[in-house]
Amino acid sequence: MSQTARTIIVIPCYNEETGIAIEEYSSFLEANSEVLICFVNDGSTDSTLLILNTLKDKYQNQIHILSQENQGKAEAVRTGISYCNLNFNHQYIGYLDADLATTLEEFIELEKYLIGDISFSFGSRIRKIGSTIERETSRFLVGRIIATFISQQLDLKVYDTQCGSKLFTKNTSELLFEEKFISKWLFDVELFHRMIRFHGKENAIRKMYEVPLKMWVEKGNSKVKFTYFFKLWLDLYEISSNYKK
């Protein structure tokens, strides 16, 4: 019989041996027995898998580990969500970055917004009074340029499509993650395009909720190479062309 959980968090991992905070994961799992975490080891070449297995030894019923050859973040997330949807009974499923730039505690609060018609809630790194958003200034400025362009492409008033903190109802996740993504890194943009494709723009807007984060702290180095900034625009063009057919 399939294991039952309220929420499943899929966490893609590529060479995260210095970024996995065992104490933070342990503390969260101790306090949230109805939550499962599915780590997807995306071809790591360091000690990531060893660290994950150490966590699993302690929380056998709450941690699951999948391993695959390196395919990029998009496919790692899709692999994890597809596997969990097939093998577990749950209400909600989403994904989060392994370094916990968004804390697990704040991520789980996204559940509160999945009410009524809303089936997709996501964190947003909005700098405002009362929040702590720590990000390198250059990345923040470049990110705002890209985010503004993406918002215009989608024709949606969305501030932050790229924050790696997103939660869905199980049914919505089954729709959004069935097909492979065009881009390894901009798949978040494709999720919004797919919501519009499946539900129409007005209904999609009613089904999504953007949640300003109380805290987001940049940790370590990005896995996205700086040179991707130039290919990024080609990816956005391909995404736009594909979803607007």
C-alpha cells in the first residue's frame, strides 16, 4: 500500500555536500511527521549521496532518495514529482532548493494558500519592510531585468517566477510535470505557460497565488554558470514560441 503524507517536498541535488544543513532538515522532520522529503541526486560527483543516506538512516519513513545521471535541475525536479505522484498518497507536492535559501518552515506555509480554486502557490523574493531578502546586488539587478522581461512575455503581473519555492495540489502537479521541459534552468517559466495553456489566462490567474517571503538568504555559489546569461534569451525565445503556438 502506498505511503500517505500531507505534503511532499522534492529537492534536487547536484554536488551539495557543503550545502545540505543536516540539523535544519532534522529539526524540521522531527516537527512535521506528515511531510516527506524526496531528494533527487542529479549525478553528483562529490559526497552528496553519502550525506543524504546519513539523513535517510535517521528518518527512514520520511526521506526517499532517487539517483540519476546528471540531467539538470528541470528534469531532476520532474523526476522527483512524477515518481512521488505515482508511488505516494498526498495532498500537496512541491520543490525547494537544497541549500534552503527559503527555510523548510516557510516553504510549508505555502500550504495555507492552497484553498478554494488556488492550486499553485509560490514564494516571491520581494524586498519590503519586514522581510529579510539577502542577495548579491549584481544578481538582484540582473534578476530584476530578467524577471521583468519574463512577466511581459507571460503577460502576467508576476514579480518572481524564478524563486525555487513552489507548491502545488497533487492534481495540478500531475498536469504541469507530465511532459519534459524545454529549458534546464528556466522551467519555472514553463510552469506558468502550462497553467495558461491548461486553464486559460483568466482561470490560471485565479488558480495561482504569489506569496512574499519573510526570509530568503542566498547561500553558496549558483549552479548556473554566468555564460548562461547569454543563452537564457534564446531559451526564453524558444519557450515563448513553443507555448504560443
